[in-house]
Amino acid sequence: MMGKRTRFIGMLLAVCMATGMTACGTKNSENENEKQEVKQETQKEEKKDGTRTIVDGMDREVEIPEEVDSIICLNVTSLRYTCYMQAEDLVVGVEDYEQKQSITRPYNYINYDKFKDLPIVGNNGEHYIEEIITADPDVIMMSSLGNCDADDVQKKTGIPVVVIPGSDQMMDENVYETFKIMGEVYDKEDRAEELISYLEDVKKDLDSRTKEIPEEEKETVYVGGVSFKGAHGFEGTEANYAPFSAIYAKNLANETDQKGAFNIDLEQVLAWNPEVLFVDFNGMELINQHYQENPDFYKQLKAVQEGKVYSQISFRSSATNLDMALADTYYAGTVLYPEKFADVDPAEKADEIFEKLLGEKFYDTLKENGYEFRQVQIGE
């Protein structure tokens, strides 16, 4: 009897000890978890309260919060590139024109619902100091394209201002530097590297298709209706037109002493008599009006006679929209060098570009609004 009782008590003690150990283990584990959570929260607060120093696009040393949770973007390109960086959710104030939805600014069109009700903090280079202070962003991102009064705005608001170089081109060093600076500010270095790598691959692809084509094998080309500071008719053209430069096209406007967009004497276009014409959709209304007034001018052009007139989707709206400029480049390649671009479907390529830069396909939306890659009948 004693033997059984002893064994029973022993078993009971063992169970109790095991239960006690388990309970203590659970309690210790819970305590450790609580300590870890407190430690993590403390680290978060320390990180949030801390600062770091970066060098911006004007070689200014700017002290910014360790963790940037809110921004505003001033001057053209800063909001566009912020969207390319997938950081649009950080934006707490926009400039006036960003509250008007625009199909020619895909970043704006896609993210319009996020921007339409935000406070207005500037307009066309004018910066609204009181509104910026009220919006209370952690950092102000300011493009050097426009009224770049970074030190003045920083002094008046007490908010760090980071300048990005911005770019009105497609794949120059300013584009890459803008991505690098934003990657550092937004803690999105991986995204910056992804975009830079993608653009470098695009450049390599375009070079491999077109760089070695002999000049004598290239057709002469002219683009009309180019937008700059508003819409222009057929006389609006551009030297060093980015989509042509990227594929080494024989752009007749490069024969002038101009360096960017300008209005040319139409008699010079007649004298050149380009073999291929492109027209910017933003200028089509003015071009068609001019055609009605002077159809003989267009009928003298070889490209019009042979039906070699093609579209360019307007990529310059508040400076260059990188996505649309790249899409225009590939389309121009399929027209000027069909054998070299035989594997490229312009619409599919455009959607690949939009998806990479803005996270969604956009070509069908453009087409629904009258912007597409196609042959053009001037005067239609």
C-alpha cells in the first residue's frame, strides 16, 4: 500500500514540477517577448528622433530625419520621380497644377486620387511658405528645374530641403543622380538601383540595335508640333530630340545652331524635304488648322506624298515624362529601322515601360484618349 502511495505521490510531484516548469517557461517567454517588443519600440523611437546627413544635388549637406515619413515636392519633376520611386504615399502636399488630372503626365493621371485633395503648397515656381509649414513634412524635395530657392525655403520653414538635379532628358546623369538621392532620402536604395539598372539595359538595347548603322543608310527625319511652353504647330521642332538621339536618327533640326525645342522657318523644312515625318499629338490641332489654310505646303513634302508621317505621343508636359519618351523612342525605332526592331511591338513595349516605372500598364488608357502609335494623315 505504501509502495503504491509513494509512487503516486512521486508521480504527482513530477507532474506538478513539470507543470510548474512549463508555467515558468511560458512566463519567462512572455517576459522576454515583452522586453523584445519594448526594445524594438525604443529603437524605433530612437531612429525616428535621430537624424542623418546627406549630400544633395547642389552639393549641400542637409540634415534630415533618420526616418522620413512625409514629404512635399516642389518644382517640376520632383513629384514625377517620387512616383517612379514608389514613394507617392509619403506626399502630404502638392503644387497647384498637380490637382488637375492630365493624361500627358501619367504619374499624375494614375495617382490623381491620392493628390487631388492634398494641400496646395506652390504654383509654377512660387512656393507657399505658410502652407508648407502647415503641411509639416519631414522633408521638402525640390527640383533644380524651376525656382530653386532651397536655402531660403529651408530657412523660412525650418524644414530640411533636399535638391534633386531633375532632368528634361531621358537617360542622362541627372536622371541617375535623382534616383540615387531619392533612394537615400526615402530609404529605397534598392528601388533606385532597380530603375537605374533598367535604364542602363534600355540604353544598351537601343545601342545594340542602332549605334552601328551607317549614316548613309539612314533616312532624314523631322518632328513637328513639339510642345514647349505650350502647344506649337508644325514649326515647333527640337534639336537633340531625345527619342531620335537615343536611336542615332538623322534629325534635320540638329543641322541648326539650336540646342533644344524651338520654332523653325517652314521654308527650311521645305528645303530639307525630310524623308520621314513625326508629329506630336499635342500640336495636331494647330497642324491641321494650318493644313486647312495652306494645304499646298504639306503636299510638297515627300514624306506626306509617300504616306510616311507618324505619331509621337506627347512626352513633354511640365518637363519630360521619362516613360512616354522611352515609349516614343521604341516606336520611332520601329518606323526608322524596321528590321532592327522587328521583334518590338510598340504598344507592348510601352506597357512594359509604364509598368516598370509606374506600376501599371497605361497604353490602352492613352489610346482611349486619342494618343496612340500610328500613321498620321495630316489634315484629317
